[in-house]
Amino acid sequence: MSNDLDEFSVIEHFFRPLIVDDEVALGFGDDAARFCVGDDEEIVVSKDLMLEDVHFFRRDGGFNIGSKLLRVNLSDLAASGARPLYYMLGFSKGAGEDFLREFCAGLKDAQDEFGLSLIGGDTVRASDKLCFSLTIFGVRKKGANLARKNAQDADLIFVSGEIGAAHLGFLQNSGQLGGENGLKAYFAPCPRVDLGVALLKNGLSDCAIDVSDGFLADLRHICKASNLDGVVFLDKIPMVKELDFKQALSGGEDYELIFTVKKEDKNSVLELAKKLKISLTCVGYMKKSQNSAKVRVLDGNNNEILIEKYGYRH
Ligand code: ADP
Ligand code: MG
């Protein structure tokens, strides 16, 4: 098929069906959309851009690319403890109708899983590389405080899931490693939306980040923002077996949550893990910093391991 479908047919045939919530998203097809939130709620917004050959390859297929675009945005809301509602799409056409159909199926798969709706966007023709962006809107209780800067001395550090699976998938997808067992984590990460919402709602954490750049790099964001050291025990960090720990901890794209918890809330967090049927692991604690706030990784003998690479740098 042609790359020549005009903008309005693309919008009408492919994007319009992703608009679940016609009543609320008043204004689709008009110059702007609008939605309402409750008096005691605040809106949380996040945006991600994905560029061909940087964040994805065309051969990854439209489904994987669309699905992942929405999932990584959802992960930012998860780290904010917000419930996702709507998203807007920046789309560059030029990859053909099959790609477009799969891309929308990927979006639909992810939006159905997390219960949200498209409300608008913009469409252009790609001149060379494809580029997609997504802006996501969620809500949380007004005045809520879940942020990177809120960690306190002696807080415990928790992480969800298992670290390194997505990087394993990246290496497998690019032919650098054999096997396929990481591909699902790489293409269809599972943003921890329910976890973020529950942490905030139950007052169990006020500091969280999602792991996009790498476990060590993202924990370091918490350290810098909170002006504390993060001490983690290598033996405690749940990691895939196929990678060495340096690769796993700096690989990135895990889309798990790292969050801090008061000591007295440790058991409540473990209870929450059972309730949500996910693994939540205590991997260390925050500590007053001697000089510059940093991540300190300790081995089984409590010796500090030298870290050269923390993660992906933009
Ligand atoms: P305008 O010229 O006023 O920006 P457009 O012609 O770009 O309007 O878009 C027409 C309508 O289609 C708008 O409501 C817009 O939100 C929607 N739209 C355009 N592109 C997309 C897209 N990629 N995804 C969802 N909605 C889109
Ligand atoms: Mg426009």
C-alpha cells in the first residue's frame, strides 16, 4: 500500500477507533480536546519521544513500537502514583498502511490493558526517520507528594520485578546474544501502575522513580535529588542470570519502580507485593552522604564495588 494515505483518512480510519471515551474527550476532530477531573484531584502529565534507529528499528514491527510507546509513558505515571486516563499522539506517517495498522493494534493492546483512551494528536509525514511521541495524562490526589527528592536518611530502598530482562532482550533483538527470553520484557514492559497508585494511596512511599536509564543511573537520580547516598547490596538485587551484574544494573529500559520506604512500613510493602502478585525486594537503604550523593554497591563482604557505568546517558 501507498505511503500516501492522506492525513484525514489516517486519523479517521486508524486513530479514531482508539478514542474510547467520546463523551469525556469532547472535541476530538476539533482544534483541541478537553476532559474534566474531580475537585480533589490534580493532573499529572508526561511525554516521551521515540526516534527510529535510536529508540526502535522499523523491523521491530508496528505492534511492538506502538505498544512500547504507550507502556514507557505509563511507567512515568506509575512513578508519580497517578492513575492514567488519556493520551495524545504525535505520529509521523511514511511507513505504510500495514505498519500503521499494527502500530494502532499495539496502542490498543496497551490502552485496553491499562484502561485509557486516545483524545487527539497531530500527524505529519516523516521526511526520513520515523518519530513518535506520546503525551499522557493521569490524576492523583491533589497535593500528593511522590517525588525523587523526598528520600530520607535510613529509608529502605525497594525495587519491583527483576532487573536486566529488557537489556537482555535488547541484546537478543540486536543479535548480540542468542535466545528470545528477554524479548517480551524489551518490547512489552509492564509499567507498575497499580503499584505506584497503591504506594501513594496507602502512604507507603513518597519517593519513587521508574527505571528507564538503568537501575544504578536511576537510583543515582534519587540520591542526587535527595542529597543522600544509596547503599545497595549486590546479593539482594533481583537480576536476570544471563547477564553479568554490571550489564544488568546499567542496561536500562526495565520500567520497574525504585522507591523508598520507612523502616516501619517494610511489612506493609511486603503485604502489598502479595496483594498485587508482584515481587518487591528490599535492596538497601538511604544514608547521609559524606561528600557527593552517590550509589554505593556492596558485595557479600560489605566491600564497595567500583562502578564505571551507571546507565544510558541521553
Ligand atoms: P489542527 O490543524 O487544528 O491541528 P489536525 O488536522 O492536525 O487539526 O487534526 C484534526 C483532529 O485530528 C484533531 O482533533 C487532532 O487532535 C486529531 N488528530 C490528528 N492527528 C492525530 C493523531 N496522530 N492521533 C490522534 N488524533 C489526531
Ligand atoms: Mg494539527
